[in-house]
Amino acid sequence: MRLLRTPTLDLATPENALAPEVKERKVIIDLKDVKKVYQMGDLEVHALQGVNLKIYEGEFVSIMGPSGSGKSTLMNILGVLDQPTHGEYYLDGVNVERLRENQLASVRNKKIGFVFQSYNLLKRTTALRQVELPLIYAGASNRMKRAKAALTAVGLERRMDHLPTELSGGQQQRVAIARALVNEPAMILADEATGNLDSKSGSEVLQIFQRLNEEQGITVVFVTHDPWIARHSKRLIMLRDGKVVADQPVPQPLKAGEQDRPSEAAELETIFKSTYYGATKEEFN
Ligand SMILES: Nc1ncnc2c1ncn2[C@@H]1O[C@H](COP(=O)(O)OP(=O)(O)OP(=O)(O)O)[C@@H](O)[C@H]1O
Ligand SMILES: [Mg+2]
């Protein structure tokens, strides 16, 4: 299936992506000409090729793009798990390049909650203990109480003593989310957090993200291959070949769990109507 191709990509200007009231908020992520080159022997892989991006406090952003377009590379940089090879990243006004390793670890632990596609849970560790670990690492008090509250917030109050093998995929991902939010981070970064989940579990995860965003003002940035999931965000950024090729608001973001999913063709049509940039449908799967 070939969809309409927009001849110009002037939608890529970030100015178009934001409602005026959003721009009055604090900039939490500010990338200036960020490039990432991986050295593979003699070969250089240009995973990011000059990304400029501002994300404001309280935004709910999805990132899409074909496989290999640099989404995970970008997320790892945003989560200070990795550093750019060129350009600057200001997180909450601080240039992360200037931070020492222990300061980076502290930013990672306190400001950012990271959720991965493969839940990254410890095998022989109960849900409660998994969620307590970041608190132990941060030297926080009231650890048990806070871990229980985080698990309750994701609907797992009756699964606290379960090991990962005793939980469904969706439940394991919710443990990972509880672990990401237990330190009350300013920002949640999720790299295909719903990628391994069936649509009901995916919808539950989305509901949690939307609630955190609406009720607590937590900034959420997530990567997805799924246009339907992306339609639940408020702003959609498209990457291609390590560049931002489109950046625009999502018209009437969906509420998780409230609508039935339309046919795949219809949803692709809707989301790509104005931002489609020439990839084949297969590249998004
Ligand atoms: N550690 C690494 N060393 C070398 N090259 C890498 C490394 N990580 C990623 N790359 C390369 O950088 C490019 C971007 O990879 P990245 O993982 O960011 O893509 P992606 O958009 O997340 O793809 P996917 O949708 O498949 O997860 C790819 O060409 C990839 O092969
Ligand atoms: Mg990836």
C-alpha cells in the first residue's frame, strides 16, 4: 500500500508542533545539533545526523520512524545512558556533557524513569523488591511504603510477591513502570514499552502513561512502531536516517481504552495524512 506523499516537509519545524501555552512552560529537553556516530572497525555509522529538539515540561510525545532510523539512539541520549558525539544536550537547563559520572548516575536515578521493550526485570526478585531497588540505590526512606504505592498505581497491589515468571507480559511491564516511577521522576522515557504486549495490555500501559502525564504533569516521551499508539500522544516526532523529518501536534489525541482500534489501513491513513514521508508500510513493522 502506498499512501500520499507530502511534497514539502515544512511541518518539521518544531514551532508548528506546539500549542502556545506549552511554549510558556520550562524546556526540559533541549538538543542542539546532536549527532551520534558509532565506530564499527573502519566503518562509521551515523545514527543521528543533527537533531534539534525542544521538549517542554508536561508534554506527551511519541517518536516514530523506520527500523534503524535512530530512535533508540536518541532515547539513550535523552536518558543519559549514552552521550552524543557532537552537539549539546541540556536536560533541565544543565549541559549533561559537563556532569561527572556520579552526577549522571544521580540524574538517571532521580529525574528519569526508563521503560524498555524487554522489561529488564531481575529474574529471582519479587515485584516489590524490584520496585524498591531504585529507592535503596537513592538512599530513600519509607522504601517499602513507596514501592507498594507505585505498584498499586499500576494496578499490581495483589501481585507484589510474585516473581517475573509468575506474571504476564503486561504485568511485568507494569512492574517495570512502577520501578521507573517510584523515584517520582520528572520524565518517563519508554522505548517500545508496548511493543511486546497484546492490545489490551498495551492499552493499560498507555492509560498509566496518560494518567501520569495528566494528573502529575510528568513528561512522557515514548517510541512506538504503532500509529494507533502514537495517536494517544499529543505530539508526534518522526525520525528518518537519523534526522527529524516531521514534528507536529496530534489532532485530538485518543484516550487509552476508550475507542476500538480501527483497521490498520485507516489508522495509517489518519496519522500519516500530513506527515507521511515516503517509507513503505513494512518499514514501520
Ligand atoms: N551500539 C551500536 N554500535 C554500532 N551501531 C549501532 C549501535 N546501536 C545502533 N547502531 C546503529 O545505529 C543506527 C540506529 O540504530 P537505533 O537502534 O537507534 O535504531 P531504531 O530506530 O531504534 O531501530 P528499531 O526500530 O529497529 O529499534 C542503526 O543503523 C544501527 O545499526
Ligand atoms: Mg530501537
